[in-house]
Amino acid sequence: MILSIEQDASRFRQIVRGQIKRNLRKYMSNGELIGRQGKDLVSIPVPQIELPQFRFGNGQGGVGQGPGDVGTPLGPARPGNGHGPAGDQPGDHILEVELTLQELVELLGDELGLPRIQPKSKNQVEGEVTRYTGLRRIGPEGLRHFKRTYREALKRQMISGTYNYARPAIVPIRDDKRYRSWKTYPRPESNAVILYMMDVSGSMTQRKKELVRLTAFWIDSWLKVHYPNLVTRYIVHDAAAHEVDAHTFFHVRESGGTRISSAYEMCRDIIRKDYPVEEWNLYAFHFSDGENFGDEDDRRCADLLQHELLPQMNLFCYGQVQSGGGRLFWDTLTTVPDEKLAAAKINDDEDIYAAIKTFLGKGV
């Protein structure tokens, strides 16, 4: 019976996962999803799945008990508009299904066809893990195994006939003592750092920053699957760049002009100081509406990318958020010839899906 229930529960979970996968594009653009992730789980509302059941009648209507005349048809309730007095009728129900972030990201990878990222071998840092795997006769007192020590003492006393059943007293001697032994195993650890850069000049509205927040959430989630030690750094810029924490990055309000090269220079300096390319996998994501100050700064950015940033990085991504018309930084950046450079336009929630595929589909 228990086995049958487990099989039914497993089948139900497969059905739910299928519904989530079919509606993944909608969930990826749902800001409420991120706000409810908690420590480890993401609650995703899916339409109620009704189990088959028998219903009396032929579906043409009719009246059972309660007010009404014979033959009065009963149809579905008309949807309300949220106004008027409180009602007394049941509404549609939503089933809350909890998935781990790992499961959700796996669905994301399957749906978008994202490749498994293979960290560069030279960036795999050898760590060590210690496991207590056995016992030995010598060792520090702090590692003495008390249960095994007294067992050895009891065995010795019983074999030698010195154990007193009337007045049991177990006194270990030196040969009885047992100590935990350990062994050190190598553990490869792939380290990665994400450097987020965002334009916070006067033209970057709160709506544009919300698009950045949603996109960054899925980028973080995907890269954490591949790297156990993921470090995230945040840079904001208008005409000058500043390093900030995550909360400030997504909530700061500033004004002024835009000089994108200031962010690229700070990104370069952070890498030089803290993240040697021999030891780290480096990812950079820059978000802006593309309204940079002048052709000269565009050329400076292109030079920084080609000669200082891209040679060191696994991937550099540029997301242009709700860009307007006229000359934009997109036109300059897309002329830089490098396979590690990816660019996408994110004009609304629906574009997040395609942007993630563009950014992470390279699997570098």
C-alpha cells in the first residue's frame, strides 16, 4: 500500500514538473517568485490539477436542494471584478508546489538547452577534506573513542577472569585505549566570481532595474550549480563607478550622466587585485540602457574589452535594458570580435528568457 502511494506521489510530482516546465517562461519573469524563495525553496503557484470524479446528471443543468425552480440551469459563476460586497461562494484554488532551487535550475537548463559548464582545469584549486575512517591504538586524548576503549577493557577482563559480576568495575589500561584515525582526501574546488555592473544614471528607471534583478537571479542560480564557491561583486556607475553591496546594487537611486568605461576600469582593477586568472573562473555581466557619453568613451570601452577584460574572462555579457532610440552603446559593443562576448536586449519580462539563453548558452 505504501509503495503504491509513493508511486502515485511520484507520478503526481512528474505531472507538476511538466506543468512548471511548460510555463517556465512565465515563471522566469515573475518577480513574486524571487521574493518567496526563502532559504532553500521556491514556491511556484500552478493551476489546480483536478482528479477524475463521477458527477450526477448529463451536464445540462438542474437543481438539487436549495432555492430555485425546477429546470433552472446552473452554470459556472461569472468572474468578479474585485468590487462589491463580500461573497459567500468558493473560488478557484491554487496549489503551492515547493521545488528546491537545484530542481528549478535543472528545469531551466533542460528547457533552454543550456550546456553543462566545464570549469577550466587550471582554475581548479585543490582543497582537502578530512574523514575519520578507522581506529588506532595511539593518538591524542581528544580523539579517544570511549565506547571502543571500554569494550576492549571489558573483553580483556572477561577473558582473564578478573571481571566481577557482583561488583562490575571496568578500568581501561594503556593497551585497551582506542583512538579515532583520520585520512585526508584531495577535493577539487572550482572557484568562480561574478562581477555585476549596472548603469544607475538618471535614465535608469526602477522598472529597468527590476528587469536586471530578475535576470541576475537566474544567472546566479545557474552558475551556483556548477561552482560550489561562487563569489559575487557589484559595481554601479553613472559618470563614475563605485563598488557596493547587493542591496544597494538593486535599490540605489542616482542621477547624472553615463561613462561606462569607469565601470570597466573598476572591474579590471578588482580582477587584478583579488582574482588571479590562474585560480578563478571569471564572469562579468553589465546592464545599461545604452546611453553612453560620447564616441570617445565608447572607443575606450571597446579597447578595455578587447585587450584587458575578455582575454582573462570565461564570459562577458551585456544586457541593454529598455533602450530608446539614437546612438547606443550596443552598436559599439557588438562590433568587438570575440566569442566570449554575448549581448542581449531586455525590453520587457518576456525577453529575460531569451537573454538567459544568449548569455549562458555558450557554456564557457
